[in-house]
Amino acid sequence: MNIFEYTFRMLEVHTKEGVYYQQAKISECLEKMRPYGFAMPHKSFVVNLDQVRGIKGYEITMMDGSVLPLSQKKGKAFREELNLFLAGRL
């Protein structure tokens, strides 16, 4: 699944194996993970673009069925990043 969520000044790392916690900033996480196909749809999340099932309005549905928010401010850039990622996989 690979979702990073920033909550209560902690970084929650959601994986298939479970949830792990780390003391880190979400911006640093994005810098490190962007080369691996990750993007930031909201100020509190960094997601694996390969695990995005779809976007409807301002909600992102992940492959596991979870729904994450897409901020209006980051919406356009996130959609463009997702489209470029998907085009590169063809």
C-alpha cells in the first residue's frame, strides 16, 4: 500500500505488513520517496502513485479500498504527476 501520513508530529508508514511510526517531517519523506513514484496529494499524506486506483472529486481511492483526501491546492499538480507516472508505465 505504501502511504505516509503525518499526524501528531509523527510519520505513520502504512505498508502491507502493518503500520510503523517514525520521527520525521513529511516534506523530507516526499524528497526521499519522489524518485520511487511517490507524490503528495495533501499536506498530511505522501502516496505511492502505483497504488492509486482512481480520483473522484477531491478523494483518492487506493488499491486497498482506502480513501484519502486530495486538497484543492495540490489537486492539479497531483493529477498531472499521476498522469505522467501512468504514461511512463506504458
